Amino acid sequence: MTRDNDDQFEYDVALSFASEDRAVAEKFANLLSNKSIKNFLDEVQAGALWGKDMLDHLVNIYSRKARYCVMFISQYYPLKKWTEVERTSLQESALRDANEYFLLIKLDDTKVPGITEITGYRDLRQHSMESIVNLLEQKLTQTKDRAGPPSKSHDLRSGNIPQQHKPDDQ
């Protein structure tokens, strides 16, 4: 998949996973890369991440720099501190953007409160990783015109919420 030069997202996909599921995420990232789908995987970006404020950097990636986030949901996912940080950033993105943003891949039957009950998913036990990557590639092709990230973060905790301007009733 070729990317447009005017694409406002740095990544097509950011991957969110528990460390116990790293092998699955790495295989998925390799399949994405083979299709020229730009993806964020923390270890691949280790040099760029070294020395940075990880919290700030990850929040920026997951809330503003990725068109979609693929979340690998397993028994470990809700237990990890970093996945909680990523999930909070993802929810901020979902609030600012009515379009789908979370793309869930279930590795088991774990439920993540506030996400898995209402979001469609693919189950890796029922679909091959290759078929899921192909589906994601189709989704990216269909949504290539989707608006880019906002100019400012909309952090609900700080009250930085964009104002919706309503047209005058004239």
C-alpha cells in the first residue's frame, strides 16, 4: 500500500499489546510492513524512543499520530500499566473522532471494560493473521481521505475539549 505525501498521520496503525503477546504483535507488524503499511511497534522504534519521556511520547502516538490502533486483547492486556496508558490515549482519539479507531484482535475471551463490549473485533482463533492484515489493508484504502489528527490534543482531564460551533438558526 502506498502512502500519499499529504497523509497527515505518521502511522497507518499503532499496535497496542501486553508484553506477553509481543511475538504475535511482531508477526503482525512484519505482515503490515511487507504490505508497506506504516506501523508503530515500540521495539522497532527503540532508537527513536531512547531518552524520551515515554508517557508523553506514547500518548502523542496513540492519540494523534496513528490513523488506527490495533489492540491485541488477551488475559494480560488489562493488567499492564502501559496498555492502560495507551488505552486512555485511544479513548481520547475515539472521542474526538466519530470514525472507528479501535481495531480489536482477540487472542482469548478476555473483556476490557469500556472497549470490548461495544466494539467489533476479529478473533485470531477464527481468522488467520494474513486475512486480518488483508482486511486492514482494505480498510486503509477505503478511508485514505479520513481527516488527519487535530492540531491540539483534546485531553478531557485538563478540560481541553474542542468547542462545537453550531450554525446560527436564521
